Amino acid sequence: MLPSKPELSGTIGAVSATHWLASNAGMRILENGGNAFDAAVAAGFVLQVVEPHFNGPGGDVSIVALPAGAQDAAEICGQGPMPRAATPQAFSDLGLEHIPGSGLLPACVPGAFGGWLRLLAEFGTLRLADVLAPAITYAEEGYPLLPETAHAADVLAPLFRTEWTGSGQIYLANGAAPKAGSRFRNPALAQTYRQLLKEAEAASADREAQIEAAHQAFYQGFVAEAIQRFLDGGPRLDATGRRHSALLTADDLAAWTPSVTTATSRPYGAYRVHKPGPWSQGPVFLQQLALLEGFDLAGMRPDSADYLHTVVECAKLAFADRDAWYGDPAFTDIPLADLLSDDYTRERRRLVGPEAVNELQPGTPGGRSSWLPGAAPEPEPDLSGHTDEWMGQLRNGLPTILKATTAKGDTCCVTVTDRHGNTVAATPSGGWLKSSPAIAELGFPLGTRGQTMYLAEGHPNSLAGGKRPRTTLSPTVVQRDGQPHLAFGTPGGDRQDQWTLQFFLGVTAFGLDLQAATETLAFHTDQVPASFTPHQSRPGVVVVEENCAAATVAELTRRGHRVERVPAYSLGRVCATGLGTDGLVRAAASPRGRQPYAICG
């Protein structure tokens, strides 16, 4: 089947994001002389406005940036840590055996705003006013509301009217949810951005000093003060059916700054692939590639049972290691070099046979052993006075308002490549509309990434005060023969590094252009436990889009996979940009969801 549209190419720059207004904002920055990093920041701030059900200033962001001429990519960790008061004992004292997926208890230090500022300061060229302007305009003057945002506000309206009243002030006009496609404004968020900019410009005329002043205003100034006032206002209802207060304080915000380090990378043929480190799930992409190097993928058809089986079985092995070994390396010695080593990979590859293995098998890198915590028993919430529908949505920690027939499509993505070869990919998320009550005077809620941590002691991702939760956010930047080549990412939680892997293999193993690679058959295994509450897993389940050939489904079933079909073109929303050997920039966006858009100039 021919792709739905051509791969785009141009000479100025390329932007691909999960919302067309973000892509347009990034392109305007490039056309006005900004570089790829400036464009990504502008697009990222717009995403906070137009996709509030999937991300916000109170959330988090993972960024991989490759400046032109550099051999190593940088990773910017915009994942805020848990509060210093967040300990397993603190939750035990509340009678909880797991961290709830919504409310105030799972709130981390908001990392998204600081992460975007750090990208601008380290690698950008423009002033904060330049990159904030589009977001301020959309927040003040309005934008067409996405159906997912309208649906979330409608489902959660009873909660917003009675419990999360700050969310009601923002999203319910006269007590009613807004309609899809209607012009929606968030004047409180616009004012927050304007005040941050005002304080930045009052502090100095210097670009870098202004960015630092904006960071201070957010993490030690009026934003942190507003967050503290909100948290001091009393407990709020969460997924337990009870009201709890936050463990987060303004002091936690004041103590945090985003880090910039060398990205984790591994060669793959002529390519070098750069990912965020094991504080994210990023290295699982590299582990999958390492395992797949031992198979003749190019000799398989990309819709064949041989291909799907091989990719899925390698994913199971890599993700089992993710769940056993990944966590904040500032707190735990993560054996990353062993996990990515050739010897370890060869040993693991021998476990891939002709039949499905429907149990998780973490390895023993360097002779060490770890364990899989599994899902803690989740008590039934107190539903007295609440409706089952919206309480059920709170119990699931994902941002998506779940429907029985809808694949999860959480998180956002932006990728940018400019004509100089500067390349960046970012996946912002957190601060979701359904995850935590909004702070009315600021216009956004806090993130709840803390739900991904375990209360069991001694695991790399066990809860500790000041520790980063292992995030699913996993952008990718690729070099070919030492030159900038690709930047890509997708929404999708735990499945990000399965769907983007299929895109990358479409380009590298099957010679597809970027657009065609975003449209290949998508699939994933659900054997890996979800990072989000309630940490469900479905051993042996392989989810495929319904346009998968019947013969392929039959053969996968014969091999022991439990195949589940979902609607065609419903898995993932890959966004990609790149630079060709001819010097032209390129871009593509998946047609899935009818929302991502790519632009070239």
C-alpha cells in the first residue's frame, strides 16, 4: 500500500509534532532565524497549551539533542524527582500498598518547564520571549479544542464540579464541559507565562540570565509559592476514593535543576543510536537493536509472522531487563555497560526460539541478579458519593480517558532538524488533565509520574525521597556514518520503544522513506507490566492492527502468541525529521490519530 502522503523535504528546516499548531510554531521559529533547538522549545510550549490532556508545565520531558558537528548527543533530563518526604513508610502510614495513579500523592517536582529552559539555554540562540510568544497567543486568544480534551473534561465534569474545583474553573464554563472543536482559552496559563517572562526580562538584558531568572521564578518564586499555597489548602480526592495531601513542597522545587549529560548510545550497522539513560526506558531500544542484529530482518517481509515473532520475542527479553534493572542511576548502580555488551546480548539472543515464551525472563548482567516487583494488590476504592465511571478513570494512571475500543495514545512528541544539521527529539508528558487537580491561579495541574515507582524496598525503581521515577519518555536521535540523520519519537507510554523501533527498522532494514515507515503495520507485546498504576500485564498477548494478514495472525497463534486485533492505524503516532546526504531536510508524521503534522521549509 502506498503511503497516505509523501515524505516532505526542504532546505530551511523540518518539524514534526503531535499537534499541527506546535509544528507550525516550530517552523516559524526556523524561518525567522532560530535553530532546531529554539524551534523545539517553542513547539514544546505550544503543546503544553493545546494538548493539556497529555502534557503541561507541571509534567516532565525527556530530550535528546545533537548539535551540528558533535559526535555525542546530549540528554536533558526534565524528569523531576519525588519529594524528599516520599518514602515507603510514608505510604505505609497511610495504609497504602501502592502509589495511587492520580491525586496529590504521586506528584513529583515539575520538570517540563525547567527541561525546556535548559535546552534553550544550552543549545538555543533566541530569547525566552521569542519561544514563549506562540504559546502565550494560543492560551490567550484560544485554539480549537481537541476531541480527546473535550471528552476528558466531559467524563470528569462531576469530579471537577465537586472535588477538583480548580480544574472546573479552567475547563467547565458555567459548569459544562467545552465542545470538541470549540475555541478554548486558558487565561490563567497565559498569565503564568507572561509573569515568568516579565520577571525574566526585569532581571537582565542578557539572554542566558533571563532564562535563569525564569527558572528561578518558576522553582523558587511565584510559581513555587502558588503551588505551596494550593497544597496547603488541604487534601484532595484521589484514586483511592479518599482525600490525601501532597508530600511535595516548595523546598523540593527549589532544590532541583535539570541535568545535561551525554546520551546513552550504541552502534547499529552504519548508524549510531542515541537515547536517554536508564532513568528512562530509553536503553531498552538499544537492547532490542542489539538482539536483532543477529537476525536477517531484511530477508523477512515486514508483515510476516517471522518478522513479528522475532521482534516481539526480542522485545520481551529487553523489557524484562528494563523492569528488573532500570532506575535512577544517582541512587542505584545500573549495570548498563553489561546490559549493552556483545557477550551478554549473544547469551540473551539464544533464548529466542521458534515458539513464543510467555513469561518474563530478566537476565543476569555481570553475574548479578535482580527481581520483578509485580503489581501490588489494589484495594477497592471508597466509592461512596462517587460515580463508577470517572472514579474508574482515576484508578488507571494513564492520561488517556479509556474506552473499551480505543488504543491508549498518551504523551506528546516534537522532533526538529535544521539545515545546519542540528537535530533534536523530545517527548513531553505528565501534568495530565485527568491526573491531578489543576491549580486555578496557574492554569495547570501537577504531574503524577511517582506512580511508576515501587514501594517494595531494594529494587532499582523503588521509591526514595529525591529519587527520579523511571519514566517511559524515550526520544531518539540517530547518526549515519557519523553525520546527523534522524530524530523521532511517539506517544505511547511503555510501547514507545516498540513502535519507534518498527519505524526505525522500516527505514534501515526495508529501505522505506520516513513517511512510509510511519505507516507500516504496528504491533506490540503487552507481556511487559505497565509502568503506570495498576501495573497490569497480559502474558503472551501480541496486539496487532487489524490490517495484519490473516495468515500472519494464524501463524503467530500457532507459535503460542495470543493475538489481539485493534483498529487499523490506531497504534502510535510517530513523528520524525532528518537530514539527507543531499543536504535536504526531511520530515514525516504518522496519519494515526489524524493529529500529528510535519512541516518542511
